[in-house]
Amino acid sequence: MEEYEVKDAGEYDDEHGGFSLEQKDPLIRFLHRVIKQAVRFLAILMVFVILWGIGDVIYVLYQRLAEPPFLLLNIGDILTTFGSFLAVLIAIEIFINITLYLRDDVIHVKLVIATALMAIARKVIVFDYRDLGYKYVWSTAALVLALGITYWLISRKPKTP
């Protein structure tokens, strides 16, 4: 099994083109600063999306519970609510991806795969199987399997001799 070498952030940036601010070329250093600020702006926008999503969940729940029959949800309402909750959780995962990227200048593949798994799981939970063709269901199953295997492979610890 292949051994994984742990490198510090500077080595990673030089070797893989990360966003190190210690570049020799002033233009590249400036462009890296611009990208860092853009990513920070994305983090701020994602907080607004999360707050807006929470407000949407509250509004949808209020609407559903205020309609006759009062304080009762049917299965469609519950699935819609689950979808809204999971959308907010996915937004939170994306925010975590952004903040980790700002801190480490590295895309954390394991977290990205976990976020993708959560997003596809949301789709599976809110599927209306009456309206879907079998090809869509099978392709979604293949995607879940592929992401699950990828997550498992990334999560495995190499065996120590």
C-alpha cells in the first residue's frame, strides 16, 4: 500500500499551485490575494444563504401548519420540510468547505465527497418514485455507490507494517 507523506502548507503550495501569499512573482502574489478575498466574500454570501434557508424552513412549516387541517402535515409536506432542512445542512457543509479552504489553502477532498453524499442523499429522500423513470433511479443508485466507495477509500487508514 502506498505511504502518504504529510507536507506543510508551503510545500503543498509550491508543488500543487495552492494560493500561497509567499510567491516570488508580485503579479501572482496579487492575484492570490484577490482570490483569497473572493473566497472570503463567498463565505459571507453562504452565511446569508444559510440564514435565508432557515427562514424559508420556518416559513414553509408555518404555512403548512396554518392551513386546514390545522397543525397536521401530510407526507408531501413532511418530504418538502425534510428537503428544506437538508438543503440548509448542505449549505452549512459548503460553508465549512469554504472556511477550511481559507484556513489551509487546500481543498479537503473527504469533506467535499461527504457534502456530495449528503446532497445526493437529500435527492433520494425527496424522490417521488411515481414520477421517476427506472433509469433515473438506477443512475442515482450508481452515483451513491460511487460516492460511497470513494468516501470509504479516502477514509481508509494505510496499514502500518
